[in-house]
Amino acid sequence: MGCIDNHMDSFLFYDTETTGLNSAFDQILTFAAIRTDTDLNEIERYSITIQMRPDIVPSPGAFVTHRLTPEDLKQGICEYEGACIIHGIVNKPGTISIGYNSLGFDDEFLRFTFYRNLLDPYSHQYADGCYRIDLLPITTIYRIFRPEIIQWPEMDDGKSTLKLELISKINGFVTSGRAHDAIADVEATVELAKCFMKDEDMLRYCFGFFDKQVDRKRIDDFTHAIMVSTKFGADSMYMAPVLGIGRSSHYANQSLWLRLDRDIIPQSGILSHEELFAVRKKDGEPDIILPPLPRFWNRLSDEQKISAEKNLYVIHENQKNNSLFKKIVEYHRQFKYQLVPEADLDSVLYQTPFFNRAEKREIYQFHNSSFMEKIALVKSMKSSRIKSIATRILFRNYMDKGLPPFICREYQNYMERVRLSTNDIQVYPKKIIGFKKDERLVPEKALEELLKIRREVKLDGEQKKILEWLEGYIGSM
């Protein structure tokens, strides 16, 4: 269907549960997946549990949500072995990976997991006929244009919601577990896709949004369009009129869009960079861009249409003068993400070059060596980056195997930084910083989060036991 024409193609519906929300510093705990043929007939299931690494400070909020217990995690394998297995699953030739909000969460966790375990973080996005689809944006399209295809849940205030667990509940999708249990969410995603396949032509069109070449060919023809995104909210039925202002000068895969239902040109006539905002859309990824055809445009609210027409007129008039609008466009086209020199090794995936040939040879040797050979290999590695990542792999996954002193020292030095108090300004340079200038969660902050949950959240008996375990575990760190 659609972009799928190879008889070897398969869908891999998947979901993950994690120790927290930070893709660079948290880790995957469970990976569940169902592989189907392109007619959605089940072929195989996967369920992988991963032990929590010794350097992880778990987020209590995450554990209260997914309810994984220490007994669950004891049955798991180490992260390095789990990463290698998952990498093989998602990189099977012809695999189209599908999740629900996966490109906004799960897929980024996969990329960082692969990177810190010396696996190609991007190959599942393009190599051997593999690519990715996110069912949440497609669900948004069906909610707007084919609402009759399933029943849609509402919140207590009557507003529409696209939460998978509520969609699953109201439509009676059969699942084998609770909400936020990975395999239950996968089953619900498969059932949802089956419902969408009732309108196969529409589903085929939607798949094109996740093919980089198809998506780019579609959107480069538009000067103004309709953008569909969950971030616009249910009040606007997830839509906004937008104006295309070209592509980034520094990131070739990004197109730039300004919302036409907001003031684009400051009424003061003064360009304030703090007020500037553009949606930076990557080819083949959300958000979704639709052409300004009447059948789409007329779905906008009257207020949105009036605002769009006003903005288009103001822009047209402004361009007659030495336009402020041109300066706004130039600002967005020349914008570059700020590099964070102090970012920790775990978080620099987007700041560092791809692995080069020499590094790939060392990586290949590492993966194909025994445990004792890995230790010897680390000592002789020429790439400082690969050596540092490999050292972390060893102390994170094999501390119980009797590692040599030079690796144990690295572990102790790293754990000193993990345990830092957030109030100790003098040791700030030792704090672990991410590529967004965010700080890695430390035990002190995790315990503060735990106490806040106890005060503000109504917990059942199972959740209370999980918090008791976490309080002791984090406290011991």
C-alpha cells in the first residue's frame, strides 16, 4: 500500500517504557513489538525487558505511570545486550516501524540508546528499505476528516482527546494488559491501524507524509497551507493556517512555516527576536502539511480564516517597503541551534559527526569480541570518542564481572557526578549537562519529585509500594 510495494516489507508496531522523559540520560526498560505483513496479519511478537543501569536515577513519575517493579526488571537483560537485539529487530530489511507518538518520544530514545551502545542510530530510518511512521499524526487526520471511522473519546470538560488508552477503551480494542503496558499499547495501535485501513486510500496518502521525498515534493509547492499538529490543541481541531517561508540555510531537511492565525509582523514595527517563532518541519516527520484547497481550508474556524487573510494582506503591504517581513524570514533561515560545548558524551548525538571508517572498524571489533577481549580492545582504541563510549558500556553493563581498575575508576568518577547535589555551586562544572543545556536528574531532585507525587497524586496500593522501593533505591545512591 502507498509507499509499500516490496513483498518483503513488514510493519513493526512497537512501544517502549522508560526510566524518565530524557532521551539522552534515561533508558528504555521495556520494548514490545508486533510484526505484521502489510495487510496487518500478525507474523511475530517481541517482548524485551532491560535491567536498570547502575548509573540511572529513575524518575518517580515515570514509574508511577508504567508501574514496573524491581521484580519485573530483575528478569531483564543488560542495556547493551537489549540494544543490540532491538537494533536487529528494527533494522530487518523492509521494516516500517510504527508507533503512537513514536517520532516525538520512542524513536528518539532508540537513537540515543543505539548511539551510546555503539550501534548506528539512524540506519532504521533509511537503510535496506526501512523507515518510520507515526500513527498519532495520522490519527489526527482521521479525527478531522473521517471522524465516523471510530468512536472518539472526550475529556470531562467535553474536549476532544487523542490519548491512545482512551481511544482503545471506547472502541473496545482487545489488549492483554493495562494502559502504558508496552505490549497493551502495541496491540491497541495495531487495532487502530486496522480501523484506518477501512479507508485504505486515505491511509496510503497519509503514509506519504513519512516518506522524505514524497513529503518534500508535496510541501515545496505551497506558499501557504494548512498545518495539522496535536500541539495546536482540540479547540482549533489541531489545525492552523501557515505561510511557507522557504528552507533553512543550515539544515537542508527543514522547511520553515509561520502561523497565519497569529500576528506575524510586530505592530510596533520593531523586530524583537524574543517574539519570533517559526515551526521548523523536518521532511518525512510531523507536522503534517496540507494544501490550501477549499475542502481543507474550510475546516478552519472563521477566526483563523479572518486572521490568515489579514496577515497575508499585511505581509503584502509590508513587502512594498523595505520590509520587516524580509528580515523576519532571513532571521529564521539563518538560525542555527546553539552548540553546548559542555554537553556530556551521552547527549552529543546531534552535535558530533557520524562514525567515520576508522571508528566503525573499532566498533565492529568491539561488538565481535568476547568480554575479556573487549577490555583489552578498549585500552588500545585510537578514537577517544569510541574508547569513552566503550568504557561506559563496560561499567554500565558488566560491573558484576570483575572489571579492571582503570574501568572501575572511570565508573567511580562518573558516579560522583551523577550523585551531585544541585545546590553545590562550586562543583557546577562537574554536573552532567545535556545538549539542550538541561541537567541530568540527580538523586536529590528525584526524591523531591517523589515527595511531590505523594502529596498531590491519588495513589493506589501498587503505586505506593513502587514509591517506597524507589525512595530506598534513590536514597541509597
